[in-house]
Amino acid sequence: SLVLIPFVGTAYFPRTDPGQFVINIKAPTGTRLENTEMSVKKVEELVRKIVRPKDLRLIASNIGTTPGFSSIYTSNSASHTAFVQVSLTDDHKIGSYEYMSRVREALHKEAPELSVYLQSGGLVDAVLNMGLPAPIDVQVSGSNLEKAYETATEIAHRVRQIPGVSDVLIPQDIDAPALQLNVDRTKASQMGLNEKEIVSNVITALTSNAMIAPSYWVDPRTGNDYMLTVQYPENTVKSDFDLKSIPVRSTGALDTTRIDAVTQFKRITAPTEVDHYQLRRVIDIYVAPKKEEVGRVAAAVQKIINTTTLPSGVRITMRGSVQAMNSSFSSFAMGLILSILLVYLILVAQFRSFIDPLLILLAVPPGLTGVILTLVATGTTLNIMSLMGIVMMVGIVVSNSILIVEFIHRLLEDGMELTKAVAFAVRVRLRPVLMTSLATLIGLLPMAMKLGTGSEAYAPLARAIIGGLAVSVVLTVFLVPSAFLLVYRGKYAANPLPASVLPASA
């Protein structure tokens, strides 16, 4: 059965249907806002065609960015970025991940010019991914943003070729069109201006002074406070000429001058956003697997990272739920070993023997075989819940094995011959073993079949227990008595009891 282990997928936590999904969209860098809006409209029409009207609750789209505190609550970074959030009804018949797969396929065919990344947008996934939108986040960090971006682009191209990868997205752009304002300090000082005052004038003209000089007015009658902002009329700055004509003046002066008299404007390409992790600039590569299983995809991504030639000063780190998954698996493996060791020590104290606990623990390997077979047969991943099921299964199968070994010793103490004692103990204890095991199996069936709301999270636990317990019960009643007979056949000589002492069923 160990041959089947490579066929068992691994994940941090089983997928649960959040009842929604989010489509992150990136048009070509520098796309005007109105053109991005047309692309988003096309995406919304595709969603309405794919999602059944009875399953669709609402579609909310967020396009571009706006200055102010509201920028904190959006993942957009420029006029060519947007996201579409699709909410499903509570009684939707088709799952969120199935709709995501259909929408993704349609977008690749109908809008190949768009870079899209689909995520569930659920709270559970956000927590498991450590706040990141992807279970696998490859962070390319370095002081040179251009070299880091080139490396990230190369890795992203290779990652897209991995089987099992659905979406790959680099959220940052470094080639967005921008205007650079260079202040002539000599001319500015002659006008009594400094860099801060010039920048403040530009910000006030284009957005408002809310971010640089917030001011509040409190209504004396109600006590309500209102933010007061100053801004140019909306259509005042519409061209480069209007921008260069912005008047600036120093705080203590009355005369004004045009901004182009003390500055120089230059067209450049610049990053739309500069992200940092622990003070280092990073370029992210979001990788989403097609299915729940992320272990194989993460291993393939790590192989690509290991074979990538890095420029000087560039480092690559993989983050997301993969980190937590590997850490949890290591902790569970250590916990399982310690729990079996603790059970062994307790049984040594109870049976006053080092051999009997080993015989009892022979019920555990068949249980692990059952878990592997069940996970492969049902397509269930090895995750936190299925690992918890393995720990629970170990406790149950050990208790069944204890019943058999303890009763065999009791019969031997009464003087029964070894072979007859083993056979009789198994027949007598088979009924309670089957009763407790069947009660557990039948009770876990609804959970294993995902019949209840939110049961996707607990189905791997139930399936691990059912598979391990079923196989262990069938094999334990043969394996443990046989091992007992082999170990103790030299110690107990044939010593049959008188007919009057033997139980009637013997």
C-alpha cells in the first residue's frame, strides 16, 4: 500500500465553498480608465452568461484607483487594473470553484488580452494563505526592481507550463507611463519655495489637500465633525499644458508663479506599486492550483526556483499556505510518533510487559493502509483534517486490539491451551469490536458524503477514520492473534483444561 503514497495529494486545508469568487483583472499597462471599464463590462457579461440566474446574487466591480483612504481597501494599483466580485445565492446548485473554472476558460478564449487571476475571496482562504490572495506566493526580492521583475517574469513563464496550475499573476508593473517632476532648487529658492511646498500645491490641485493638510469643522449644534478639503474644479487640469500652468507660491509670499518656471517635466516609465516584505522590495508571483492539491504544484515551483540563475542581490522565497502546510505536517508527524510512543508506555505499565504493547500496536499499520486506500479512491487530499482523522483512528484501532490481547491473557491465566485461547478470545471479542466499529463507521458516513452545509471541511477527517478503521478491523482479528501465537508459542506449553472448566462454546 505504500506504493500508493505518491498518488495521495497534499493540501493545507480542504476546500470549502465560500459562495462567491473574485476575478482580478489586468489590462495592458497604461490602458486608459474608460478602456478598462469596457473590458470589465465584457467580463461581467461573460459571468452572467455562465452563472445561472438563480445562482447569481450580485456582481460588484471596482475599477482603477482613487486618491484617499479608500485606496487601502482595493487591490487595484493603476487605471488598467480592476477586480470583479461575484456573489452567489445561498442555495446555489453549482459550486463556486466550478463556476471559477468555467469563467476562467471563457476568459482565456474571449479576452486573451487580459491577465486574470481568480480566487475564492472567502475568509477561510484568506486566513489560511496568511492574508495573501494565493496559496503559493513566490516573492522575488532585491534592491534592483528591474532585475527582480525580469527574474519574476521568467519564473512566471515557466510556472505556467506546470500541469495543475490554473492562474499565474504578477500584480506589480514597472513600465507604467508616468510624469517625473524635477524641481530646480535654485529657481525655487529665489521664489521662496521648497520641494515640499511645490509638491503640496500639485497634490492639492490634482486630488485635494485632505492627505497633506487635513482640516475638520465641528458643527456646534450637533457635534458632528466634517472634513474640509480644497481642490481645483474637476476639469481644470486636462492636459500637460494645464498641469504646467498650475500656480505655486510659498507660504509667506503673495506672488505666484507657474510650476513650469521652477520645475521640469519628463515622461518616464515607473512602477504602479512598490511592495515590501521585511524592508526589502518584492515582486510577487501568485500561483493558483486547479484543484485542492497544492503539494505537487509547490514541489514543481520549488524545482523551478532552484534551477533559476539569480542576478546579484536577488533572492526568492515561497510563501503562502504552503509554508503553513509543511510546518503543520512536520508537527503532526512528530505528534503522531509521540502519541504512539505514549500509548506504548502506558500499555507497558498496564500489561507489565514490553511485548504485549507491540502486539497491540500491530493494529496501527493496517489502519494506515486503509487511510491511504480511502484517500486515493475518493480523491481526498492529505490535509490537516485527514491527519486529525489518522490520530483519532489510531486511538480507536488500538482499543480494539487491547480487547483481544487482554482476553487471551485472561484465558491463559485460567489454564486454557494457547491455540484454543487465541481462537476463543477472537470469537468472543469479535462482537464488541464490530459493534463499536460499525457504530463509528455508520455515524461518520453522512460527514464523509458531504451531506451537510460546510461538511467539505470535515469530510477528509471522516474518510480517514472510516477507511483506516474498516481495514484495521478486518485485518486486526487475524494479524494480532497470529502474532500473539507466534510470540508466545514457546512460553506456553500444551496445557488443556479439564472439560468441566472449559466454556461451553469452546
